[in-house]
Amino acid sequence: MEQIERISKMEERLNKVNEAIHELSTALEKYQSVRNDIQILNEYLGSKEWRSDLQADEDGLLLQNLNRGVLSEDGIWNTIEANRELLEKMNKFVNRHQKP
């Protein structure tokens, strides 16, 4: 019975690891597809265009139902900061798990 129990537990581990690898791979592909968008948002924040868009919003020239989260300095800044923290976390993970 011990052997069957061990094999069953190892099978569970194998399935769990494979699922996590698949999910992380999918998430990384998705993240890679928006890397350029992160750079564009970073350049937009504080630019002439951003200030002009913000002024138009403050002057009431934009549609009322227009989503305008990008006009909040905190909105873009928080996203850029979250991205920086994620990259730092991934670097630490990779460095910790590299073979010496």
C-alpha cells in the first residue's frame, strides 16, 4: 500500500507542477505582449499630449462616458511601479534558483 500511496502523491505533485508551469507560461506570453504598451504609457505620462488631454478633461471637452483612468497620474504611475516590482521579483526568483 505504501508504494501505491507514494506513486499517487507523486502523480498529484506532477500534475500540480505541470499546471503551474502551463499557467505561468501563458501569463508570461500575455505579459510579453504588453511590454511595448508599458513603455508607451510611461512616455505618455507627463508628456505634452497627456497634459493636453488632462486639460481637455478639466475643461469639460471630453465625452462624459469616456474612460479616463490614464489621465490620473496615480493610475499610470501605479501600473509602472507594479511592473517594476514584478520585474524585481522575477529577477530575485531567477537568481535564487540558478545553479551555482
